[in-house]
Amino acid sequence: MNKEMLELELVPTLSQCIQTVAKKRHEETVRRLLTSEKNNRRLLETAALLKNFLETADFKKLRAESEALLTEGRKVKFVLRFDSGNLTFDMLRD
């Protein structure tokens, strides 16, 4: 991973869909930012990446695809990337 690119992994389960996992991670990141004594660039970038994902992803489609695999007993993870201001993500399956 180069210095300008931020990458996060989110792992949904049958009890927590990808949207819920992303929301919880965003809330945790914002909480850490608010309680941090110093300006943490990495936390700011993580919060921005998650916010962008939450605002733009088609969660109905992502839930349908990931939950179909999870019900088969397969593992799923989403890899989010923020590179030079652009959000990309992939759903990886075992």
C-alpha cells in the first residue's frame, strides 16, 4: 500500500450486514477522533472513506450478494480503498 492510498477491510456476517459493519466502524472512528488529543490524519481519512462508502454504495445489492455466500457457509470481506480521492471497493470471497 503506498502512502497516499488508504485501505480498509470490512467483514460482514449473517447477523451484521455490510452496511451495519460499515456504520459501526464509522461511528467508532468518529468517536476516536472526538476523544483524540491530537489531529490524527489517518482517522480523518478513515472516517471520510467510510462516510463516502455509506453514502454511495448500493447496499441492497451488496447485501444480497454477500448474504447468499454467507448462507452457503462461505466467508466474505469487503476491501475499501481511497486513492487520490477516489473510492473503490471489492467483495472478496473464499
